Amino acid sequence: MYPVKKNELIHLHTLLAQIAERFIARGVATSADFEPYTALGVTPMTLRESRDRHEEAVQTLTRLLADCARRAETVPAQ
């Protein structure tokens, strides 16, 4: 596997952040669910942040989204 370039990582970060927003809007998650991500202080718009920090944010956000999706699967349909 080749190393991901910073601009590709930021693009992925943007897409994941949009999914998080949709999870919140649809009631799958709350903003509190994403507190560990928010606490990092790195968003897709912090372009001057290092590649490593964006990678940390992407990994954190991915883990949190997976946790929320897993929880949503166990909730009975309404």
C-alpha cells in the first residue's frame, strides 16, 4: 500500500466529517459521541495542520463513526 498524500487525507477527512454531520442530523449519533474527535481540534478546514494530525483525526473519526453505526444496527426499526 502506498502512503496517502496529505491532500487525499484531507479529502477523506472532509467526507468523514460530512457523514458525522448526517449521523447527528438523523439522530444516529449526538455531538457528544464525537467529543474525542472534537477535542483534537483538527478539522478538514485546518489545512496548515500536519499530515500526522489529520491522520490522527481521520482514525479517531472513523472509529467513532463505526461505533455509532454499530449501535444503530442494534436499535429496532421505528
